[in-house]
Amino acid sequence: MSYISPVLWQFLTKWLTYFAIWPQEASTVAPMADALYLFLWGMTVVGMILVGALVFVFSVRYRAQKHPEAVQIEGSTLLEATWTIIPLGIFLFVFVWGAWLYFRIYNPPANAMQIYIVGKQWMWKAEHPGGQHEINALHVPTGRPVQLTMISQDVFHSYSIPAFRVKREVIPGRFTTVWFNATTPGTYHLFCTQYCGTLHSGMIGEVTVLSPDDYQRWTEQSTSGMSLAQNGERLFNSLGCNSCHNGTAAARGPVLAGVYGSKIQMDDGTTQIATDGWLRDTILNPSQHVPAGYKPIMPTYQGQVSEEGLIDLVEYIKNLKSNYRNQQTLVTTQSNNAAPTTPDMVKP
């Protein structure tokens, strides 16, 4: 924003920040959002002054004392077209600007680091792919796009980081995403901006932005020893998913290796893309997502797996590149469940 005027912008920044009116700009998108906001604010002030000045001038010029008898004044087509076309052009310009900014905020880059957020009354839980877990806190590095994949465990919430100029609704039963690229190390406020119950005002936290080296050290010190994908693999096997999704010729379920991001031909003739939300929904509502060539025999896991468990399963499937480990786990499980053979059981 310094291109407006370095002196004026420094004054406004310090004055507004001092009075807690203007949050600090701490992400790449923050200056863009502020530019649009200031443009709207400036147009509002200009419009207010212009309308107020015209009202004042006409009130004085055509007051009753000067014109005791009303005089018919014919309109001007050119004038009417002017004050219609110019505002329309400004509104269309703002619409395009806002739409461009919206799609920029809500379409993360392909190389964005993904962090999962689970909202619940009345706390935020962040889960990093490496297995780090945080409550009412979030640690991110500078200079790297970060995508937040969010879901609510109970009611509607809204994840807001004012310094990054990002806010996204967190909805039960559906993933929503938002991304940012933090630019300035520091600690910033985190709020829930959707009324979610009696302790809504206490659903706050902090976002800590670290340099890449400091963030690397933090991840090494905060790891639980198991990544989300590893937790998902353990849950995948404990639920018996590998008995059907093992990639063998006799498997009763489709191959999951490399399925993430691909187009799936469904039994009803439609084509669906295997996104995070699609994978989650197939676990909870498998009868609604039957791939072509398979029967709807998969049971639902609704109510059996927590949101954190669903995130682990999704992360595991996303990182599943081959069926080798599933097949090995299945063989081991079958061997352990097989009845032991003793000399007394051997027929002569």
C-alpha cells in the first residue's frame, strides 16, 4: 500500500494500529484486501460529499424565497445517462475487483502446505500432517502458502485471522478451505466470528508466524511421533478396510492407491473427482458413492469415527501410492487369525 503515499500511508498505519482500528498486514493478500476496502471507503466519502454539496446548492438556489412560484424544469437525457453510466461502470469495476480477490483467497496454490482445522464448542484444534496437534493455536512458516482444510464437529463456526485478512465459515459435515501466505513473523489474533453458543466470545486463539528455520525446529520438537497418514493407516487396518481395499484381483472394493485427485466413474454413469471432501463422504455415506463395477456392500462408519479419525483416514488415502502395505497387513492379519496347528491335529 506504500504506493499511495509513503508519508500518508505510514501516518494512517500507525494511527489506525495504535487505536486498534486497522490490523497489521501480515500476509500477501492483506494489502490487496486493504486496497479494495480503501477504494470502497474513498468512493463512499466522495459520493457522500458530492451528494451533500448538490443538496446544499440546490436547496439555496431553488429555495422558496427566491422562487415563490414553482417553475417546471425539463430533464436532460445526457445528464441522466451520465449519472447512470458512470456509477454503473464503477460498480462493475468493483465487482470484478472483488471477484478476482475472492477467487484468489479461496483457491489455494497446488504446492500449499495443508493443515486441518476442527472447530468445536468452544475451541479450535489444528492438526499438521507431521502429527503436530494444537489447541487454540496455529504455527505457520513465512513465505510458504498454507491451506487450511476446516470442518466443524457440532455447530457453525467461522475461522478468522484479521492480520491475514482471511475468514472462512466452518461447517458441520463439510470441508471448507482457505489459504494464506504469511509474510511477517509474530503472533496474531485468531477469532471465531460466527455466534456458536454461550462461550462464543472465549473461542479465540493465537497464530504464531515463524521463520522457515524456526518452524522446522518447532515441528521437530512438537511431533507426537506419528504422522496423520500413519495414524490413518492404523485406523484403516483396525476397521478392517484392508480386507476389501487391498488391490488384489479378488478384492471386493476398488483400488485406493493413487485414487486421490483422479476422476472416478460411478455406477450411475456420473464422474466424480476424489477430493478430500469426497473421500470423507464415501466413508460416511458409501451407498451414495458406488464406483462402476462394484456393489454397494460397504458399511457406513457414521458415528463410529471421529472427525479427527476421518482426517487421518483421508490423509492416509491421499498418500497411498501402492497396495503393498495393505496386502502385507492383510496377510499378517489372516495368519494371526488362523487356527494354530498342533501335533494332535495332524491326521496319520
